[in-house]
Amino acid sequence: MKTVNILSIDGGGIRGIIPITILHYLEQVLQKHNPSKHLFEYFDIMGGTSTGGLIVLGLGVPLLTNAQSRTPKYTTKSLLNIYTEKGDLLFTRVNKKWLSAISSIYQYKYSVAFIEDLMEEVYGDASLRDALLPILITSYDCEKMMPKFFKSYPVKLDPGVEDFYIKDVARATSAAPTFFPAAKIKSCPPHNKTYGLVDGGVFANNPAMLTVLEARKMYPEAERFNVLSLGTGYTVKDYDIKDVQSWGVYQWMSPGKDVPLLKIMMSGQSDTVHYTLQSLDNVNYFRFDSLLDNKHAGMDLVSSNNIKYLQKTAIESIKRNKVEIHKCIDTLIKTKSHKE
């Protein structure tokens, strides 16, 4: 029976520390089982949105491009170090802090100068064609008013299919409205087509269902799908109904309140995906997410104390879900990957 292994990672800014910490634990356990096998080799496809997309792209980029390299450029530990050591630089304000509350009403909040330099450093000149395995990354085309999916599989199959530099895909999937400006990117030569894109979280903050659907198309003979879905944390209650009842456009879209309308839409979409995947008979579904204190839930809270809090939360989640996590690991080992 053909079984497909799937990894999906949600969006959530600096809270990407949570899923990458969990993946680091998985990688350590799997390395003990087989030291010569890389983490990506346990999966047949990976999908990600925003910070989840950055992690997926990091796991899928090869050490050497155009050399048929099967060695990943990064381990989960090295990716985690980028978040913990450079996370505060990712959110560099466009204006002085005391002006930010006013300026963020009229323009994006953070500069992209550092993040674009970091993406150049992290992903280099690798393109989707170089990806170590099939990946699916979400974004949204503002000009066409429709989702934009970046897929490595079709590009590998057909040299004529439009390709994209991974650093540009990373910039597009993480262009969170109100936080960063929309991304203007071009596809690789000879196409050189220009796109105006924003963060895929506006329609698919949890890309697990989309990744499953892509896997079904890629592997039509598959009879079962093992899905590991990693969240970036959630809060139980953020808004009092007494306040919400009186809100107008400004309150619903207020940057000072983390744009409640967008936040609620992202949360609702993620919960719907979770409910759906739990209900599918041929899906073996593992979902790990963490309850966050409201004061630590911001996607751009990059103080050293908050980064430590996110790491602590992830470690506590691993301990709390250890039995289920090891059940997932055993499933990955048993089914392995079509790569082997």
C-alpha cells in the first residue's frame, strides 16, 4: 500500500520558533535511528505559509545548487539559530518607535532591507528546481486577486514551467500585510514575469489541507497519507464581545490590536483545516500546537525574553505530547519516504 508522508507548517512570524524547535527534536530522534538519513527524506512533500514557508524552504534548499546534491544546506538547529540570534533584526521599524503607532496606520510597519539580505544569505541563488523534495509554498497575487502557489514538483518535471528563486518565494510568502510591504518579484529567466504578492496567511495560514490535496495529485496511487501539521501557537480569547459589538472599520483593522479581522480569519481558517483533516478516513493526522499567553502571542515580539518564552513553550509542548510525537516518529520511520 502506497503511503505518503506530509509535513505542513503554519504562518506566525517569530513564533516559527515553536515548530522549528519541535522539528529539531524529531531530527535528533531520527538521526539516532539512521545517522545517514536527512530529515527531509522522511517526507514526500512539505508545505508552508509565511514563517512556515521560510522553514520549509530552509529544509529543502540544497547545500550545492546545480550539482545534484542531496545534502541540505541547513539542519533544524542552524535554522533555529537564525530565529533566535537574528529574529530581532527581522522586525526593524521603518520609523522611530514613538512614531510607529501613527505611521503604521498609513504604511507598513517594518523595513525589508535586513530580511531581503538575510534571504539572500540563507537561500542564495537556489531556485525551486533545486529543491531537495516537492514543496508547496503559499502566497496571494494582489493584481489577479487569487492565490499564488509556488510548487517545485512541476518545475522539476518540465523545464518549460516557470521557475522562481527560493529567496523571492520566501519574500513573497512572508510579506504580511501591515508588517511588510507587498513583494514585487520576477520569475527566473527566460520568463521574467513580474508578480505583486503578499503573505499566504491571508487565505491559508494553515496550509495542511492544500498540501494534502497537492500530494493526492502527485501520488494518485496513494492509499494513505501521514500528515504532520505544526502550528505556531494560538490564544483562547483575545477580544471581548462587549468591545467587538461596537467596533467599526478602524478597530477591526487596527495595527495596534494586531489587525483583529485578519487575525480572526487566519485562526478560523486554521481551525477549519484541523477539523477537516481529523475527519478524513485515509489520513493519519498529527497536529501539534501550543497555547500562548496573550501578551506573548504577537508575530513580531522579538525581545530576548519573548524568544526564550517561545522556546520554553515548544519544549513544554514536546514533553506534554511526547507519546504522540514518538508515535508520529515511528510512523515516519515505518513508512519512510519514496526517496529511499
